[in-house]
Amino acid sequence: MADQKNARVIRKANAFEILNHWVMAISFFTLSATGFAYLFHIAGVVSFFGGPMGMKTVHNYAGLVFAASLILTIFSYLIEALSFSGDDMKWLMKGGGYLSRNAAVPPQGKLNAGQKLVYLMVLAAGAAIAVSGLYLWLAPEVKSRTLSMHFLHNAAFDVYLMIVPFHIYLASIASPGSLRIMINGTVPLEWARKRHAKWAARMT
Amino acid sequence: MGRKSLLVSPELCIGCRGCQTACKEWNQLPGSKTENRGSFENPPELTATTFNRVRYVEVASSSGDPRWLFVSQRCMHCGDAACMNICPSTGAINRTADGAITVDKTKCIECKLCASACPFGTPKFDAQNKLSKCGMCADRTASGLPPACAKTCPTGALRYGEREELIALAKKAGYAKIYGENDLGGLGTLYAFRDEPKLYGMDEKPAMPESLIFWQNVLKPLSYLGLGGALALSLVHLVAVGPKKDEPKNDEPKKDEEVNKNG
Ligand code: HEM
Ligand code: SF4
Ligand code: SF4
């Protein structure tokens, strides 16, 4: 029975957060695929989504899902992301320890400084893309405003395209043990003590 | 075969509006109720069922007699068409081999972005919210016929033909300014003006909106360059530095036990 001992894990994401994460990811990919089809007139994608009007419906309603999902993330992450400490600053100066194999970094809270910044950028760019998208959908009549909303929609899209690949890479391959947070929500206690020491200390 | 154009010469126009009628007839557009606004000009701007119209400009002159300028107006069929650049829908706005800008309503997704981009205020929308504008009678020109408006014009104020020939013709006739010769990649609707374009109710220097140019040259390519760059940097990191190597490699535990003190 000696090796029957249970693994000590701690919960980092609850069921609601996990579900909302995947709702956001799927709506984001749908919006990006249709968005690219708009930008570069990719006929294959347009017919995949049921022709021009079908794709517009998909893009606009996926936009609503994305916007709702974004609002829900606020309850999970905003307070944590805004609590920026001196350790966070030092963590950033050291590139989060990602710049070499065995760099030591200051202890982090539930989110590390990089994650906090990514969340704030996702929130800001997401708000911009959702507001401009809703405007283009519902009130395109005022011409000069429409043009600036179209501009904002695309600028925010660019921001997303530059953040999201890093987010996916850093949360999966680059940081083994992270992905399970968005699958079953828990992490080994050992892992938590290494990556999020302050939070692990608070939780146990 | 070179680019074709329409040459409008307000000085030759007598304001009969035959072009307006011929356009409605060929394109099967319903008439619309007009209103007396103190001028023969009607309607006051292009509409979804009025693809061309004659602008009536009355100019005071030194001799005391007013000078009438009749300016036939329609889509300018821009060489570098803002509407086409911004349109997100594949195949909704197209350019014919002659250089005319045409609409395929079945592909239009009613987003109205074209109206926000066009420097001339041309795009109008029908009852189904589809873009509805002059297509230079592409269905006529494809078989060698001139557009209905030019065909009907009794004075030669509207002339259709090879763009270069029309420009040469107007210059030889002594017109000071060929409006649209070079603006916006050259307009497909050219004007032979005696005076400043302003006098005829036209923008002195029509241009693509600045933000649209930036979008076209920077934001649009940045979408795939940014995405590609981010992916490439991730890959470089993976190869050069690699993943964090601090996984606790303890013997396979059997069952997780949560130890959170609270949520
Ligand atoms: C509330 C959310 C959103 C709404 C209501 C919305 C709406 C729109 C609308 C109305 C358009 C113009 C074409 C059309 O009528 O469909 C558009 C275009 C576009 N959208 Fe969105 N969108 C939203 C979110 C997003 C997101 C999250 C992305 C990126 C991941 C995105 C990327 C794009 C792109 C690239 C285009 C093409 C560029 C353009 O022509 O403006 N959108 N969107
Ligand atoms: S005048 Fe306006 S609608 Fe016509 S081709 Fe130029 S940008 Fe497009
Ligand atoms: S309203 Fe139609 S034609 Fe105009 S930009 Fe949108 S899809 Fe293109």
C-alpha cells in the first residue's frame, strides 16, 4: 500500500472557469477564421460557413458569444491581474525565467506577472474588438465613425493575433504541467510551490 | 483592349436628364416621387434607384446673366476603388476588364463599409440593404454597346470610349482640367472642366481616406505577419531554450487529493 499514496494537488481553476475558457477559445478561432476570410477574401472559408450571409451570421453571433465570455473572465481574473507587486516587476525584468533553462525568479501569486499582462491586453483588445464589432453590425450608418470602428476592429484583431500564439505556447509546451489547469483544473502541490509560491502558500 | 471611360462635359450638357431616364429604363429602376426644392435638380442626391443624376449649379457671372452648369453624376469607377478595398465580402464588388466597378448583390453582406470608404458618397442601399449603384452598364459594354446614359445623350456631353482617347480629345478641345485623370488611380468617370472643380460641386482633390490607406498597408498585412511572427518566435524559443524543466518526476500517484484551504 506504500505506493498507493495520493498525489497532493491544488485546485487552480473551477469548472466554470474551464468551461468559459473553452467557450472563449472556440469563439475566438471561429471569429479569426471568418475574420481572415473577410480580410483576404478566402472563398473556401466563405463556402464552409454557408456563403456570404451565412458567414456573416456566424461571425456576428460568435462575436456575441466571445463578448459574453470576455465579460465573464473579469470575475475570474481582473482583481488578480491588477494586483501588481514588486516581485512581479522583478519577474518581468528576468523575462519570467523563460530566457534560460535555469533562471531563478521571484515568487509569484496565482497569476504570474506575464499572465497578468496578457490578461489585461486580452481584456483591453477584446473590449475594443467587441465594441467596434457591435457598432459595425448594428449602426454602420454614420460613415466617419464606421471607418474608425473598422480601423479599431482590425487593430485589435492584430493585437490578438500577436498575443494568442504566445499564450498558447507558454501555457502548453513551454510550461509542462500548465495545460491540465484548463482540463481538470488542478495542479500538483509541488508544481504550484515552484510556479506560484505565494498563492500556494496562501492556499495550504 | 485598354481601360474604358465615360467623359462628362458639363459645358455641353443642356440639363435634359435623358441620361437619368435612360439609366432607369435600362437598369429597370422604378421612378421615385420628387419634390420641388426650388430647382430642377432632382433627386438631391444619388439613391438606390437613381444611379445617375444631373447636378444643377447656378453661378453668378460678371455679365449679369447666371451661368448654368449641368454636371452629370454617378459612380466614379475609381482606378483605385476604396469601396472595393474595404469590402469584406468575396466577389461582392468587382472590376470588369474595361475598368468598371460592378456589384454582385447576391454576395453583398449588407455591412455598408463601402459607403464609409467611398470618397464620393456614391454607395446607396436598396430595400434589402444591398449595395445599389451604377455599374457602367457592364451588361451593355460587354457586347460593345455604350452605357445607356451615353447612348441617349443628344449633345455629346456624355461620351464613352477608350480612356486615353477621351483624355486626348478633351485636351485638344482646350479644357483646362481633366478631372480624374490621375486621382485615385485615375477615375473611370472623367470630367472636362473649364474652371475649378469646386465650381462644379466637386472635391478639389478626391482621395482615399487616410485611415483606409493605413489599414490597407499596415493593419491588413500585420494580421498574418504578426501571427506568423508570434508563431516563429515561439518556435525559436522552443528550439533555443526549450520548455521549463522542473516537472516533479515522482512515482505515478494513484489519485488526486485536493488540499486547498479555501476556493
Ligand atoms: C462582439 C464581437 C464582434 C462582432 C459583433 C463583430 C462584427 C463584425 C462585423 C460586423 C464585421 C464586418 C463584416 C460583417 O458584417 O460581418 C467584422 C469584420 C471582421 N471581424 Fe469581427 N466582430 C466581433 C469580434 C471579432 C473578433 C473577436 C475577431 C478576431 C478574433 C474579429 C475579427 C474580424 C475581422 C478580421 C474582420 C474583417 C475586417 C473587416 O472587414 O472589418 N471580430 N466583424
Ligand atoms: S466612386 Fe465610390 S463607389 Fe464608385 S468606384 Fe469609387 S469608391 Fe467605389
Ligand atoms: S455593403 Fe456589400 S458591397 Fe458594401 S462593403 Fe459591405 S458587402 Fe461590400
